[in-house]
Amino acid sequence: MNILIVNGPNLNFLGLREPEIYGKKSYNDLVNFLLAYGNMNRVEIEVYQSNCEGEIINIIQNNYQRFDALIINPAAYTHYSYAIYDCIKSINIPTVEVHLSDIYKRESFRKISVIEPACVSKFYGKGFNSYIEAINFLRKRK
């Protein structure tokens, strides 16, 4: 199985940004964790991150045909990016939304996802393990 993982704005600041919410591990720690998990479980994983909405769309559009599934952490774009929603609806591969924190225990605006209806599932609140749950869900679904 091949999985494309796309991360949105400010995830490159993991370890610096609100460590009490997101933890002290860096973005590189997350990428290495995901790649190692993929290697151990015979899952090919490519990970991208962008702070720009259009770049996220370009990454997905330019790469989706090589993958069986997409995992996306749209970060702040979760709450208002109908452009990313439209992109996901266009690619016709199973997509899972992921968040490191428990978005339902945070500010009220974080509880709203315009991306969720385009996805087959959503995992959140377990830090790096939210991604592992998404990977395992997609593996079982295949």
C-alpha cells in the first residue's frame, strides 16, 4: 500500500508551537516516526508539509495517482478550506483527516471541519498515534 500524507500550516513548528498541546517532538520526529512505521509494516509513505493552501492542493493533485490513499492534517485549513475539500472530492482515493490534538476539547471553531465530509474517517487527539490509527484503518480497508 502507498499512502500520501499531507500536513498543513504550522505543523513544521511542532516542538516549538504550544508544546503543552502538541508535544515537544519536532516535525522531523513526526516524519521519521511515520516513515519508520511504514517500513515496519510494508507501507510506502511520502510526507509533505506546506503553510500555503494552494501548495497543499498542488501536492495532492500532482501526486495522488501514485497512491492508494491520502492522510491529511489540514491544520487551520480544516475549518474553512472548501478548496481543499473540492480537491479531495476530485481525486477519488480514500482520504482520512487527522489531527494531533483533541479538536473537540479546544476552541469552539476547531470543532468544525469543512474537510470531514470529503473523508472516509477522522482520527484525532492521540498525537503522532493519530496518524498510526489512520494508516491502520486504511490498511484494513484495502
